[in-house]
Amino acid sequence: MATRDIYESGFDEDVRTESSANQCPECDGRVTTNAVETVCEDCGLVINEQRIDHGPEWRAYDDEECERTGAPLTAARHDRGLSTEIGYGTDANGNELSGQKRRRLARMRREQTRGRWRSKAERNLAHGLGEVRRLASALGLSDSVHDQACQLFRSAQNEDLLRGRSIEAIAAASVYGACRCNGLSRLVGEVSEMARVAESRVTNAYKVLNEELGLPAEPVSPSMFVPRLASDLECPDKIRQRARTLAEQAEEHGVTTGVHPAGFAAACLYKAGREEGRWLTQSDVAESGNVTPTTVRTHHQTLEEQVARQRPCTNTAVR
């Protein structure tokens, strides 16, 4: 039997309905009722007021303690946070339980653990979301990015993208995809290192997510990595601003097309440090950008050529 046959639908409380049984006591006019009040349409007299409370579901036992009737739904749990947790040694009032009740609770917890997952897919979902939560906590991501990564993992399972791939790789790719969609400067190597999965597997999993789900991820620019690398190297603000200017100028001239964004940002910091008299070594900036010193040296030569091409134009404008 359908649910609609069991529960009869009533009137919509937000729509005005006429009350033919009663009339206005002042002018005998037509009375209408909505979700807020009963009012006469002719003279405007408010006959009755029944306001529906749409506020939070607080339960106030005293002036200092307020409790909610339930936790909000969350995408970070396989059951949306609606599962029940059974306590251990005390009851709801904090009193110690007897041995018989503790044994009874232990049996109840065992049966709850056995019946927690209705299928293998739900078990995989719980394991994957737990991995996403761990990675988000290790990378220091915000709650919004964390929830987006969990929702992305759910979408990947619904589209049957986990078949033939490890849950850890899809979880790491979901975290990296959420970072890319929010414009965060995170490298695949950082995520794969925290996930204890090979970088190539995370890259392949992210490509599958991007192609199948159509992620709104924007291309990563070197200027996005300059603040984070400058913070790791403890560079002053003057060097950071100069490195960001060099990166933005290179992006405008199309020099950064097809290059490693973190490596190019490291080269910008290296050149800005040399201009300001602070000798940052190529090995230090390469280590902060997770690239090799050869990559930094190559991008530094490109920056030198770009600055050399801009100098004649500047001198001609001054003359």
C-alpha cells in the first residue's frame, strides 16, 4: 500500500482559506485564515492569531542549559548521522551500571555492529567517508571543503566509479577534487602522501572523477602557490609580493602554460629573493614546492628572459 493511501493529506497552512462557519463580529464581513492569523477582509480585524514556530528545536530545562532534540544531518557519515550510539559504563544520568546491565549493553553493541551495514556498498561507503575525514583533518581543510569531499565520494559510488579502483585512491581524489574546486593550493603529492597511496593512482582516480562527474575545477596558476610557499620559507612580505607580481606577469604573457605551478612559484620566490638580497637556495625552494632544483633553475631562466624583454619597453616609456 502506498504511503499516500495511509496518510491523508490536509490543507496547506500557508494558503488562505475561507471560514464560512464564522463571520466578523464587528462588520459581519468575510473571514479568512492563513498560517499566521484569522482576519476579516472587510475591516481588517484580527480575530485569532495562531503563529507556527519555525525556530530551532530547543529543549530548555533551565535558563543556562539548552539541548537540541537531535543532531543535524551530515554528509560525512554513511547514515547521514542518524545512527544510535550505545553507552558503556554509565546511564544517561551518569550513574554506574550493574554488571548485568553492562553485559546486556555489550550484547546490544555487538548486534548493532553486525547489523550496522545493510550491504557491502554501505560498508565501503562508511570506510571511504572515514578515509575522507582523516585526510581532511590531516590537511587542515575547512568543514565546507570536508563536506564537499564527502559528497563527491558519494557521487563517485553512485556512479559506480569505485569498481576496479581502491577506496583509498577515490577518497584521496575526492579530497583533491574538492580542493581544486575551491581554489586551494594543494598538490597531488601532498594528498597522496597523507593517504599512503601512490601518486599515480590518485592522479588516475582524479581524472576519472573529473571526466565522469564534470567537476567545476579551474586551472591552477602559479600565483596561487606563492603565499603558501612563502609561508613555508618564512619570506618577508616584500619578497612575497614581488614573487606574486612576477607570477602574475608570467601568466599574462602565457609563459606558465603547461608548466608545474608549484615549481614556477618556487622559481618566482627564488628570483624575488635574489633581487632583494636574500639568497634563497634552489634546493630549499624546490623542497617547499615538491619539485627538483633543475625545475626551479629552468623556470628561473624563463623569468630572466621575460624580465629582459620587458626592460626595453620600460626604458622607452620613460624617455
